[in-house]
Amino acid sequence: MAKVKYTKNELKKQKDALKRFERFLPTLTLKKQQLQMVIRQTEARLRKKTKERDALYEELFDWIDVFGERIGIKDLVKIKELRRETGNIAGVDIPVFDSITFEDISYNLFEMPLWVDTGIEYIKKLIEIDEELTCLQEQIDRLSEELRITTQRVNLFEKVKIPETKENIRQITIYLGDQQTAAVVRGKIAKNKIKKV
């Protein structure tokens, strides 16, 4: 804690600082609450997408043996464009999944088994869900980091700055009051000495 001067100017400075801290604290608290709410919502969307991906994997379980054939189905699915946008929540830039497009890779229908079209669609859907999950996780990470910083600031104001400033104001007020009382007493003593002379 910095040494406090016991002057009227310092008292005004401390009172101004207290007003500023008390004005910013509700904004920070609101930001903290908003971040907590958005993180919970994003985590819920992440869980929902994870369940959707798991359900898709369950559907694919019957296809595992078929995918094991030496067809090279992975070569038939290539990402052409992955589009992400930037959103803003409580002053935090977050990635937002927009869309994904795949290259149209042609193949000989007579050489490939019948299930290849269905397999390609499943793989495209899995890639899309995985990209959405990646975006959601990045959102949670960035929002959690901002929440950590905001929580530290709220705690700094609530537990350190505001009580410290109030204590400084109290000490300065007491000191200035004592000085004023001492000045009045000195004045009375001087007045009494003048009357006696």
C-alpha cells in the first residue's frame, strides 16, 4: 500500500478514486455474469454436438468393416474451404463456425462399391461436426480466459482497492479532524493568553 498524505487534496483524490472504483465495479460484475452465462450455453452446445457426433459414430459402427476395405475413401474427401467468422461476446473476439465446403472429387462408379457415396457423406458430416466442436472449444477457452481476468479485476476492486481507499479516507478524515480540533484549541489558548496580558 502506498504511503498516503494527510492533506485535503489527498482526501479529494481518494474520494474520486473511490467513486471511480464503485462506478466500474458493477460493469465488471455484469461482464463476469455475462461471460459465465455464455460459457454455460457454449458448454451445453458443445455437449449437444458431442452427442450428435457420438450418435453418428454409433451409426457408423456397422460400417467399420466396410470402411476397412482398401478403397481409399479418405482420398475422396478433401476440404475446399473452411469458413469461420469472428463474433464478439462481452468484448472477447471468438471464432464462429460458418460453413465448410468440400471438393467435388469424381471417381469411377463402376470400380467403387455401392456404399462409397454413403460413406463419403458420413465422413463429410463427421468433419463438419469436428470443425464445429473445435470452434466451440476455442470459444470456451477464450471466454474462460477472459472470465479469469475479469474475476481477478472484480476481486481486486471488491477486496483490495475499495476497502483500501475507504480506509485511507477514514484515516485522512480523522487526521484532518484532529488537526482542526488542535487548531481550535491552540486558538483558544492563544486567546486566553492575550486576555491575561
